Amino acid sequence: MQGMNLGRITEAVKGKLANAAPGRKVSGVSIDSRRIRPQELFVALAGEHADGHQYLKAAITAGAAAGLCRRVPRGLPAIKVDNPRKALGDLAAVYRQRFPKITVAAVTGSSGKTATKEMLAHILASQGQVLESQGNFNNDIGLPLTLVRMNSRQRQAVLEMGMNAPGEIRRLARIAGPQVGIITNIGDAHLGCFKNRRALAQAKAELLPGLLPEGAAILNADDPFLARLASRYPGLTFGMAPGADIKVVAVRVSDRGTRVRLKFRGRTETLGLKCLGGHQAWNAAAAVGGAMAMGMDFVPACRALEGYYFRTSMRLEILRRGGLRIINDAYNSSPQSAAAALKLLGQLPTRGEKIFIAGSMLELGKFTQRAHRELGRQTVLAGVSKLITVGEAARGIAEGARRAGMKWIRRLDSAEEAATLYLSRISSPSARDLVLVKGSRAIGLERFVAAIKKRAGAE
């Protein structure tokens, strides 16, 4: 943080300063007492398993300038507030206003938002320093923690926004003050938290009224809901729809990457991405659109994306050992992203078997059974010969695949069981299977991948 002290922070969060001088400088913000750095502000958040107030003393002992908390321990420097979590967002909002020359892009959507965020940051980095959300820091804790890293050397910021309830995107937009808003698509992720897909779409669309004056919306022209919104908000559209501004002309996929051809006002550019899946073309088009809204021309934006690869692991990454290939997409899952991964599996050739290690997709509520059974049907269409499901909800995938005619199906409860079962049928290290690993993050399918890598020596 630049130019902040305890007095200014106290004013920003409408708190009460205790046991500390207002002029004491603050270098940053942390929510982890184990990683606190000197002069940082420690925010005492109450979580499911621990309350940060229990670690206030440890944070101060480690060098924290003060705590942001509901209860002030005797003698410890602190800013007292009613709600530390809300205060963290309020602080980030005030701090963001200190940098009006930094252009902020916010990215949301049911799927593809992390990839689009990374692609846009990659493009913008060709022109200068960029602030970017790390990993999936996309809620009312992660986004403020990103914003307080803003500094005067940066020209742009790219922030991911996630949500699982109405009003959350609106709150994040108020904190971030974005000039550019990108919505990748409206799918079924987190659908269980909403009455229907329309309600989910409306929650995602809260981003657009939150754009600063003269802001630009980058919307998916192939998504019916977003296509309707495009007429109400100035900006650019992308996709294969006839009226899309940034047109996805062609996509070619191999196990080495994806080639995408984009067209904008008579100019056509072909770029090679070192990441897998035809759906990456839409993420690339959205990122190019975001870069254009932030001042870049179409051709330089496309060329800056050439050779891009995911910096976040477990996202459609290929692991190899001899003829064995594992498509590791264990980072997370939703009906749309799982369908895209299965489509990729169906497109790639193999001299062995196509095997799907399918974890449950969470937060789908009343749509859970239907979504899992449909994914099971798609599993058969993708040419999968063996299916191993992990988790209770994933049993619906097994049921859907069985109804569609698949014979070899196993239903298991853990990633470790799936690894044991799979390894028991590898006859030699030269197996030529093509294995897709996909499930919601909480299922922990990265443990399956780790076990296979340990046995097979995958790179």
C-alpha cells in the first residue's frame, strides 16, 4: 500500500483507533497471522474453523502495525469496527480511488473467467505493469486483498469476480470501480444458489451498472441473455454469432494446443494457444475485446496472446509419460466446463482407451441429478470406454452413462480409491490411455493425478 497510515485507514473504514498513533505507516494488508509482514494491517476474520481474533496477539508480535477487528485486546494496537470483512472491502474501495489513472477490468461468468482474466492480463503485460487477481481471489475477501496491492507503477488491473448469491457482484463492482466489464457466459455453475438460470444471469449482470461512466461491456454474443444486454451497454461483443464484433472464425484443437482465428472489422488474425479446448477461442476473444476496450488495437492484442499457456495448474493441462496422457482439469467443474472437457477428450486421438475420472459437480441444488445424468450421456458420446466416478453426486454421471449404453462403470467415494483402481489395471508403464480428470475442487481429484504421476513418472 502506498501512502496509507492508521489514521487514514480508520477514517476509510469508519472505525475507532486504539493504542496506536494515527501517523503509523501501513505497508499492506494480511488475513494470515503466519505470513504477516512488518507494518501490515492484520484483518481478524471469523471463518468456519477459526476466528482471526485468536491470532491478533501473534500478528502484532510478528510486526503487524495493528489489527482490524471487532474486539480490541487490552493494550494491542487496533482499529475497532463492527464487521472486519465489510471493513476490508471499504478500505479497498477507498484505496482504489487513490489511483484514478489505473484502468480496471472486471471479469465474471459461469465458466472461463479465470482463463479470460489470465489471458487479458497477459496481453496487457506487453505494454506495462498490470495488477492481476491471483488464483481465484474473486470474492469479497480476495478482491479487496488484490486491490490493496495497487501502486502508481501499474497502468491497468484485471480482477476476477465470483459469486453465489444476488448482490455479491454489485458489492464487488462498488469496491473495484471497473471501467471495463467482461461477462464470459451464463451457465449452470452455482445454479443451486438461485431459483433458475435467469436469476443467476441477473446476478452476473450486476457488474454492468457498476461500471464507471464511459465504461465498456464485453459480452458473449452467443449467449442469449448476454446478447440481449449488449444493446443496453456500449462496448464489444464476441463469439460466432453473425453480429459479433470480434468474430470467432475457426478453431483447431490438438493435444499440443489450440489454434484460433479471430476477425474484427475486416482484419483477421490467427493465434496459437498452448492450452487445450475449443472453448478457449471464446476466452481469447473476450480477452482481446477487453484489451481493445483498454486502449489496444486488435492486431497487437491478438499477437500479444500468441503462445499463451495457463499459469494456473490443473486446468486442462496434459501430463505425459510414454504413450500415457492425462488431461488434468481437476481445478474445478461445472456442467459447461465438464462438457467442454469431454468434447476435447472426444476430439483427441489415442491408441489406447479413453477414460473419464469424473468427480461430483457441486452447488447445483435441485438441478444436481439432471446435470450429472446429462454429463453421463455426454460421456458416452465422447467415446469414453471406462468411467470412474468419485463422490455422491457423481453417481448420477454413472447412471446417465449406463442408460446411454456404457458397460464399464465404477462408483467410488474418494480420489485415492480411484487411483488404486486405475493403477491396478495398468499392465505396463507404456499404457496408451487418454485419461480425463475433472471434478469440483472440493472433491480433490488432484490426489488421483499425484498418485498416477508417482507410479508412471508423468512429466
